[in-house]
Amino acid sequence: MKNIINQLEKREKILAIFAITFITCAIIYTFLLSPALKELKHLRVEIIKLREDFQWLKIAAPKLKQLDQNKHETLAQSLTLGSIEQSAQQYQLNQFITRIEQQKNGSISIWMENTPFNDLLNWINEIETQNHQVLKTTMSRRKNNDGTLNIHIVIK
């Protein structure tokens, strides 16, 4: 290689050195520097997007946390036909239930006949301690004074 360079005239040597330097720089730029610059530009755009997302998350995190907590509380306090029937069975009132229905709004309607008044009050108190609301009660007292009544209860 040195022989070829030594055979060139001074002007050709300068031109050859310039061409080799230019080709070397072009190869380095094409294969190393250009991809790195593109990646750097992409990362700068990505950083801006991530900062915006981070700001949104900082704002939304407390709201999302509250929603998640409400969801868990709702699930823990959910009212189902099975839970009402099981609760009534614990108070030995399930035998007095004539009809029980799940309503579209999430409440449960219960119709009971010949229900002992004191047991019914204890059961309703238990339902309310489980954070459910007794929305409506409609009682019809029986004519005999045996301490029983017919009742329609709506629980949510």
C-alpha cells in the first residue's frame, strides 16, 4: 500500500488522503453516528411523552386509589340473595320469608309473614351493622296479639 502511495504525486497524495478521510468519516457517520442521533431524537420525544404521562398519573393516582378503595368496599358490602337468606337463617327467620327478589337497582325486596317482632328487629339491626340500609318497611299487624306481623322490607 505504501508503494502505491509513494508512486503518487504530491497533489494526488493530498487528494487520496482527503478521499480516504472523507470516506472514513462517511462510513462512521452512516453506521455509527446517524443511528445514534436518530435514537437520541426518538428518546427526547419519548421523554416528553413520559413526562406528560407522569404528570397525568400524579393527578389521577389519588382518584384511581379512591375508586379502587370504593370498589373493594362495595364488594365487601355487596348485598346478595344468598347473604340475606344466610343471615335470616342465623336468626331463624328464613321460614317466615314468603318471597325474596333482587331488584334492578341492587336492592333486595323481602316479604315475610307471621314473623316474630323481636327476632325481626334483631335481624334488621344486624343487617344495618353490616352497612346496609333498610330503605323501606311496610308492616301489617295481624289481628291476634301473638307478637307476629307481616312485613315487606327493602334493603340496599
